[in-house]
Amino acid sequence: MGAWKNPILLITGIGISYLGNWIYLIALNISILNLTGSAAAVAGLFIVRPVAILITNTWSGSVIDRVNKRKLMIFIDIVRGLLVLLIPFIKELWVIYAILLLINMVGAFFGPSSSVYITKLIPSENRKRFNSIMSMTSSGAFLLGPAIAGILIMYVGTELCIIINAITFIVCAFFIYLLPNVDEKLESARDPIRWRTLIKDWKVVKEFAINAKFFFLVYFLFQGAMLIGFALDSQEVTFIKQHLQLSDRDYGLIVSITGIGALAGAFMSALIAKKVPLKMYLGVGMFLTSVGYVFFYSSYNFLTATLAFVFLGFFMAFANAGYATYFQNSVPVEIMGRFGSLAEMLQGIIQIVFTLILGFFAEWFSLQFVCLTFSVVGTLLAFILFITILLPSKANYFNETAKVVNI
């Protein structure tokens, strides 16, 4: 149990932050709607994060790889907490958007930083179970957060919900403060970030990409299938309400039950982490997740849609845990911040393109036909991924007890 003391501290801190984020998201949407009465103003909230990623992720990885990750994560959470704390006291929409942009720009550093920190903190043989538990924590927050937000908003209003999120960031920072320092050598190795530095860093990532051909094959197949799924998520409300003719209440119930499926999947993936190989998490998890999208967009009533989403959520937990572990085991930790930041930016751009293409074709053809076509393409990519990672000659790339060298 002693070996899991630090991982539990990290999971607890980030889990509390996840919970606060869901409470905050619900409250912020309602707060902006009450302030402006405009659906467009609420929709604008979902543009802020991609814009922040585009601004920061070309250079944030160079910073992440050169600074102490633990101190950076603490700084990020404290800054985010203080910025969120300002929102309830501001009544000008453009000022709120400006603060949200700053919050998301600062937050863009956290994901890649935490990925590097986790890789250094967690032994390779424990990463799959750790990532499964993290997925379970995220699913639990997804289930509890909106419910808690609904109760709090009903009795005390949106302002307190937003303040609670600010507090959860500070609490997360405190838990990270209790964790050990894994970057001692970086204290005296700080180079200034200049344009030449960025060019050099991008070249390092490019060189890794050229040498790690198999890693990138798996990466692109997995992300292709996953990003098609994310694009399909943008049409789920329209499909449920317009094609299936279900109510808002039915939609809320489907989403809640899906969360239970994801939580069950994450629990099971953590339970059997030592018994099932990584390649099965990655390959089978992604393939069955994609099949879940086919099932969902083939559904014809509440029951079939719900069963499809539970199936999808269950196996997505395996896919996410498998991918996170594969990424941590395969990307050199020295460039993980740079690679993760650039990859996140590229994924955001591709997701926006896929979503726009899907929306465009949905205007020309029936929504169900377009979504089924996209989901079949995603399933085909996932099937190719599954076959690729089962090749006996590639078994070394999924070794969980030693770091893989991708040459």
C-alpha cells in the first residue's frame, strides 16, 4: 500500500478538481445565460478553450520540459483558482470571456505537465491501473458534479458553485504540494525560451516522429477513431431529440446512465489491469467503443440508445486507460511536454474540422445516414488499429515493465 501513497494523493487532488470543474461548468452556463439571455453567448464559452490551445500550445511544451513539473502544476492550480474566484463579481461579458481565456491558457499547461509528472512518479508496471483509476475518478465526477450543481444552484445560486470550483483548484494544488519532486535536475537547467529555442524543440519532436514510425501509426489510428467519435458527440442531442423524438428529460437520463457505464468500465479496467495485456485495452477498447457509436446511431428508441451508450461508455474507459499508458511508455519523458502540447493542438484542429464536415453533410443528407457513415469509418480505423497491434513482431512496443524505445 505504501507504493500507492503518492498516486492516491495525486488522484485525490485531481479528482476533487474534476468534481469542481463539472459543478463550475453547469453553473457558468446558467450564469452567462442569466446575465445575457443569449444562447450565442453560452455557445461562445465552448470556443474559448480551442482558442486558448491555439495561442499557447505551440510554445507551452518547451516551457513544460524545462521547468519543475510539480511546481508548475501547483502554480497553475493557484492561478486558475484565483481567476475563477473573480468571475462571480464581474458583470461585463467581455471581461468574463477574457478571464476564461486566461484560465484556459494557463490550464493548457496542466494536461501535458501532469502526463510527464505521472510518467516519472508511477512505475511502468502500475501505470495501466493508475490510468484506469484516474478514468474512474473522472467518470465519478461526471456523474456527481452536475447533480451537486443542480442542488446547489437550486438553493444557493450559481455564484457559490463557481467559488467552490475556485476552492477545488486550491485544494488540488495542496495535494500536489504533498507529492515528491521528480525534477531535481531541472532546478539549474533553465534555458530562456526564444524563437530559435522553439524551432529547435519542434525539430526534436519531428526527429522523434521520423524514428518512431510504429508509435505514430498506432497514434494516428487511435486518434482518428477517437476524434471521429468526438465529432459524433456534437450530434447526439440532435439525434436523440429530432430523430428519436425523445424529451430533454430522456436525454438527461441517457447521459446519466452512460456515466454509470463509464464508471463501471473504469472500475473493471482497474480491477483486471494486472491480468489483461495493454494491447487488449488499446485495441479491443477502441474497437468496441467505435462499435458503440454504430449501435447508438442505429438505435430507434430510448432503450436501444441507452444500451448503446452504456456499451460505448464502458469500453471507452478501457480505450482511454490503454492509450494513456501506451503514450506514457512510448514517448521519451524528456520531450513529452513538447510532444503532448503540439499533439493536443493538432487534435483540437482535427476535431473542429471533423465536426464541421459532419455538420455540413448533415445539412445535405439525413442525420442518421451521415452519423452512421462517420461511425463506420471510425470503426474501420479502430479495426485496423486492433489488427496492427496484434502483430507478433510488435509485441515489444506494448511491454509494460520497461520503457519502449521506438526506433
